[in-house]
Amino acid sequence: MMRFVDAQTVHRLLDWPGLIEALRFSHRGPMPETARAVLEEPRPSGLPNMLLALPTWQHGEALGVKLVASFPGNVAAFNVPTVDALYILFSPQTGKPQLVIDGEALIFRKTAADSALGASFLARKESARLLMVGAGALAPYVVEAMLTVRPGIREVRIWNRTAERAATLATSLRQQGIPAVAASDLDREVPEADIIVGATMATSPLVKGALLKPGAHVNLIGSFTPDMREADDHVLRRARIYVDDFGCLERSGEFIAPLRDGVITGDDVHGNLFDLCQAEPPPAFAPDDITLFKNGGAGQLDLFVARHLYQRLEELEHAA
């Protein structure tokens, strides 16, 4: 029987410890087969309307597809959000649909857990200060997930181009018991941060490599198109680089120009999440090593999260 899973249920069932460990376990297995299909409708001005389909198949184990519709004129013309998404999970044995999942909630959980999983390998265990660059809808989930893998964090600083949004997020986090404070000067905050997370729509670098303290971990979520960038070339030169999926090397502005211009080479990217999760022992870093994790998103991550959600639902039904 096919079920619809709303946003509230997604957030309730996908607790951070369980979800992060589910992603870690899934990356110890083989890489699923993935594909990408995009249809576009031109508009008189601005970006086109778009339908994106990301099917993923782990043969015999899981089968699903993410559907994303982006209509840039929605807010101005209809006062509705620009992006809507659904995830459909199918039975890998019969092909029958099992779940239709609220896509936005799944993306928030998946993206935050993706970055937290990377940080669990690359950020120093004694990290105490987190700098969140960007105060959009994703940011509070990222902060929560980071605190799960680095519970020693005692200070959270929030920076946003619009200071009011940073202040609003900091207030909301404090109401949850998280020691968050809005920051006004990004360059002043970067040298003090043990972990820096970028989740912005920036098209020019915000994080300057020259300002990073020894041992810092940089975790970038934005720059999901060729025209976007969150960190400058010096960050890439100084850091030991890992990615969630190698596909982001061809899609993200974080890498396209630096690879083309010889700032870095493919050999400077040391591995992806499959490499990190399967390495025995895990990679070791000197105390002063700067690390970088690029969260590019990929179809297998959505599938792994959807499969974990299905398992959680099954557990609840059997326990009832």
C-alpha cells in the first residue's frame, strides 16, 4: 500500500543520530545506479521553469526518484514558493510505489545529515566554535546536525548578508537551548571558528582561506550551480578536500574554475563519502590540517534517506 509522508512526519522520524548513522551504513555498501533528467520551459525574462528528475536504483535493495519543479516567477505572480519537490520510493522487488514523501522536508534532513557525516570524519573532535554562514531555511537543521556529531561545540555564530535574518535565527536557536549569537563581521569570525559551514546563494567567495585558523574544517553546501561560489581559491589550496559525490566537481562553481585554471587538480580531491565510510582505518589528520567537505547532493543520498524513513515507519507499525 502506498503511503504519503508529510513534512511533520519526516522531521519526527528522521532524528539526527539515527539518520547520520543510516547514511554512514549505506555508504559502506556499493554505489547505486543514478541518472539525471532536466526539462525546461523558457520564460520572457530570468531563469526558465524547470522539472528535474533524479532516479536512483540500488539493485535488489532500493529504488526511488526525486522530482523537483522550479518556477522562478511563482512568488511574484502567484505568491507561492519557487521550488516544490516530492520523493517516490518503490519496492525494489515489485516496482510498486511504497512512499510519496514531502520533498522539502526530506531535502532539509538529507542535506544537513550529509554535511554532518562529512564533518564526523574531518572536523576535529575538540571543535568548540561553529560559524554558520547563511541564515536561510536550511540553516537551523545544519546547526542541529553539526551539534550531533560535535557535541563539544559551545558557541554558534550566525552570519548572513541580511543581519536581521541572522538575529532571528540566533534567537530561535537560543530558544532551543543552543548558544547562538548573530555576527556582523564575517572576516572577524572566520579566524575564530573551528567549523565553518556555508549554506548561501553566493556567486562570489565569502570565506577567505587566508583567515582560516590551523585545524579548521570548512563545510560548503551552497555553490550548487556553475555560477555560485562560497570559498576562495586560497581555501582550496590550504585544505585537504573531500566531497560527498564526485559529480559536484563538474557541477559546482566551487571547483569548475579552480580545476580549469590549475588552482587544484583532481588529485587534490582525496575522496568521497564512500571512501570515508569504507576506509579502515579512517583518514588521519595532523592537528593543524585544514579540511574541506563539499556537500553537492546526489541521488544516492536521497534514496538512502528515503529507505531509512521507510524502515522507521515499518518499525513503528510492528511495534504498535
